[in-house]
Amino acid sequence: MLVWRLTPIDTTDPNWAASSYRGLVIVRARDEDSAREAAQQTFGVKTRFPPGAGDVAPPWKRPQLVSAEAIDDPRYPAEGPGEVLFPV
């Protein structure tokens, strides 16, 4: 597994209404897509955007809203199941 740092870029975007958290996330996952999915599963919330408000997409899965990079940080072991490591 790899350890991923997901960093929000633009938390003013309306799509962030679909997340309960808008800060740095550390995830252990096999690839970037899996890391983004884990963050979305952990922090995603249902929204009630009015009809015709445009497309609403989960923010953690959008590269223009969240950057993702594999990191090597001894605080976060790469061994173990895929999961959000920070925040806990």
C-alpha cells in the first residue's frame, strides 16, 4: 500500500457542501483513486442542492478541488488495510 496526502485546494467551491470535513487527509490506499474514494466514503454527506443548481460532484474525487500525492512519512505506516489515517 501507499500513503497519500489529500490536500484541499479550493474549499469555497459549492461542491464542498457534500463533505463534512475540508482539511488535510492522510489515507493508506493502493492507488490515488482508492485514496480519494476512502476520503469520500469517510467525509461525504448527502446534499439538498435545488434542482437546476448545476452538477454537484464529490469534492474528494475532483483533482481541481483536492491535490493528491504519495508520501513517505514514518508517522503513517504503509503496511495495513486501506483506510483514512488522519484525521481520526
